[in-house]
Amino acid sequence: MPTINFKGKAFVQNHHLTVKYHQLIPNKEASLTDNISLNDNLIIHGDNLLALKALLPNYAGKIDCIIIDPPYNTGEEKWVYNDNVNSPMIQEWLGKVVDKDDLTRHDKWCCMMMPRLKLLRELLHKDGAIFITIDDNEVHHLRMLMDEIFGEQNFVTNIVWQARKSVQNDTDISQQHNHILVYAKNRRQEERRLKESNAHIWYTMGGFAFRPLELDKSKFSNPDNDPRGPWKADPFDAPNIRPNLTYPIVNPNTGVEYWPPKGRHWRTEEDKYKALLEDGRIIFGTTGRGKPQLKVFWEEKKDFGEVERTWWGNGAIETYLYDEETEEEILNVDQESAEQWTNYGTTTSAIKMLQQIFETKEKVFETPKPVELIKHIIKLATKNDAIILDSFAGSGTTGHAVLELNYEDEKSNRKFILIEMEDYADAITAERIRRVIKGVPTASNERIKNGLGGTFSYFELGSAIEMEDILKGENLPEYRELARYIFYTATGNEFDESKIDEEKNYIGENDEYEVYLFYKPDIQYLKTTALDLNLAKSLGEYKGKKRLVFAPMKYLDNEYLLQYRIEYCQLPFEIYRFKE
């Protein structure tokens, strides 16, 4: 498989493994909840590489959908490379603005993205997918990075989104679009087309596949009072040439003979066509004088939905007009209606929405994404109980979209996790979420005006958990933060904070072990506490699982350890011993 090469790759391709775990410190004042928890909607302020690593104990393999909008690396953004990679060459890059004059800007961008993408893959559920918005500056590099990290076979599609309507006159061709690259952790390999033979099992199949769009009933009508109900006409031809599907069809009303258009074939073999004709499922245009079309009935298709397309842009009214000269049905697109509305919003519409939310005429954020766009992604990619992560949160559109979807469907309980490293994490990202939850009385948008409801917990990225510091008694982490780190690092399993019992020093269990931690952020406690007979007895009755016990020292010999089914791990040296 082809791989991407760039300056610095050798130093960053395993950098995600060396990133230290950092504490997640709750900020009560910035939160909008009475019960701050890592199980709530989350907004995390801090470097997203460090924050992603810090989320692993709670969310490894749990994220259903990732949506990110990284720097496009246009040369105008003036972003700064700040990953402290252990390499003299990369150390030279630290803190320096990446602009158009920087001849290594593409290398730096790839170095920045690679470890983040690897951690994002670790966090992604086995049936989840990642959506990345990007423009032409880095889409080719990103595609190669994703092929290498996620696997070529897990590429789903490249969606083209109409990001702007205005025309840029100072260039050769005005760029109206951005890309949305979609990759799955494991793309579904089974039949993806919904039909009667697989509809009953389609939703339970493993691997990622887009959820079908709800079928638009307004496109169905019943002008001939067909007892089977509303229907619409679909083309009877299909792409490519297949000899067994190429034959003449005679319009019974006009006697005109039709063959498939150039480079296409009919949808069925001739005997099946005759059966469909006999069943009244073939029509010849609205006047009966056109080429063959297939009747598709609402009642038969409503549960299957329809397939999404890769162009996400303006909506337009499509109708068919009969051409008397050619005796053909001609597709007519109402361009005026196309200019009047759009399905997925633009950067301009997103800017205007932010101005409503923040009650200002000033531009709040330079390039926000529209809520409509993110909502559509989430609906296509997830069930109504999904966890959605955005590690380049910006103005907080992803959180807003999740709240809107929960508002629209009372059965929906989707959750968001937003990570933003910039100083505006509280003033813009979190403040937007506060406002759309509580409501903005001056807003013209009714939902924003009335408020969507919901909660979120706000966390700051704290200091790294350094084992050497524990030895020195410096920068000692809180009990729950060390417990979270130790449990995940030692077992590889998800940490559940609700299982902690500090009085019993119990921090959780997996299929093999009960895990205990004898620790306090107090140097005297660490100097004087040892696993002795009394502490061993305090663990209670043996329940069939070995006891994995972390403590600064022990005063028990192997005979007693065996008797009480204890495997002792000395803090801080043996945290990694049990993880594969």
C-alpha cells in the first residue's frame, strides 16, 4: 500500500504513544450543570493532543462519530506548531508561525495531524466513522494520511460541500466548495443496498455504513389513482453496458422503439420488464408518449429510505417537461428556487447565526461551520444515543448540532465532547453552548430564542501524571485522576468513576482483576503506607478474581500474597506490568 512521506514523519509516527496522560480538572464556574462528570456533555480546554490522550481511560473505543475541522493550512491562518516531539529538528519548529513563506508548512501540518489521527482512531468505536472538513490545500495529504492510519479499505467517500455562494473575483476560478473526507474504523463489507432480502438485518450488521435518508413523501403522488398508493417515476435505465440488459422497448401508445441511452442498459432483463409492464409498473412519461420509466411506490420504499449523494449544496426544484419535438421528458431545474434556499448552510449563514447567538453585529468567529451541515452528518452516521467528538471545536457548532437533534427528538440522547485549545474556549465555544441551552431572548430563530435545554461539564487540562514526581512527592495528582490513569493503563479497560470506593481503596474491576489503589496526594502517607496484613484483610472476602493492588510499599511475603489472591504492584514502578 502506498504511504505518505514528509519531513519529520520518523519522529511523529509513534509520538502518540509517548504523550503523557494529563489530569482533567473540573471547572465548576464554567460548567452548566449541578453534577460535574466525565459522563456528561463535555467541553475541554487544552491542547487537543493531550486532551485526546487524557480521554482514553473513559472513552477508548466508545466514540461513535468524530467530526473535526482542522487548520486548512492556507498560509493565512498563522497557526503554530507546538507538539514537543523529542527531535532537534522538530524542536526548531516550536512556537513559530506557519505562513505562506514557510517552505515546510505542509510537513508541519502532517506532523501535527498524524499523532492526533492515531489517537482519534483509538477513541473511535469499531462501527464508528470520522468526518474531516478540509479544502484543496491539504486534501491530498490528508487522504494519504488517512489511508495509512485508517486503511485504504476504510475510505467511505469524499463529500463536496458548497461552503460559499459569493464569487471570488481575484482568482482564476472561484472556489465554492470544501471537502468532507469520510473514513470508517471498519467499513461495512456486506450488502449495503436496502432491499427486501436484507432490510430486516441491515441495521444490526457490523461495520460502518451511512444510515439511509428518510424518504421524501412529497415526491410521491397518485395521478392515476393506482390502488397501491402514491408513486414516483424513476428512470428505467442504469449506468454501464450489459448485453443481457440491452434490448428494444416499444412504447405501446406511440409505437416508438427505445434502446438504452449511450453507455447505459435497462434495469432488468426483458422477461422481468414484461412482467413489470403487465403489473402496471412501467409508464411512458406523464403523457404516455415518452421513454419507459419505473413506478416506485411509497408504501414499498418508505422503510428503506434513500441513498445520500456526495454533493451537499443548494436545493432546487426538479420537474420534468414534455418536449413535443423530441417526444422526450426533459429534466427542468428551477434555478430561481435554488438561489432561494440551501440544504446545509454556508460559512456566511453560520456567521449570521453566531451573531444572533451572541447578540452582536460583529463577526464572532472567522470560519464557523453551519449547524445544518453538522446535524446532517450526525443523522447520517449515528443512532440517537451516540457520542460525538470534535477535537477542533472552534465556535462549538458540533455541540450546538447535538443539542438541536436532542431537542427535535425527545428519544434522542446524543452526547458531545468538544476540545478547544485556544483562549476563547470559555468565551466563545462554551458561551455559545450556554446561550443555546438557556435561550437568547433577542434572537429571531425561535429555537435559539427559547433555548434547547441540556447540560455540560467544563474541564481544564491539568498537569501531566509523572511517575517520577510521585517518587519525589511533587505535583501529586488527585486520587481519582491517578485511579483513572492506573486502571486504564494497567488493564486496558474503560474506567468507570462511579465504581470508586475510596474508603476501601477500590477503583474498579475487569474480567480478571479487582483493582485497588492505596494512595493519597500526601508525601507522608506515601512514605508510611505499606501493604501489610491488616490492609490485605481489609480487601474483604475473595470473590473469584485476583486482587491487583497498587501501594507504595509492602510488608507481606509471597505466602500471604498467595493466600489473599493479591498481585502487588509498587507505585509508581509497575503500572504498566499487566497491560498487553
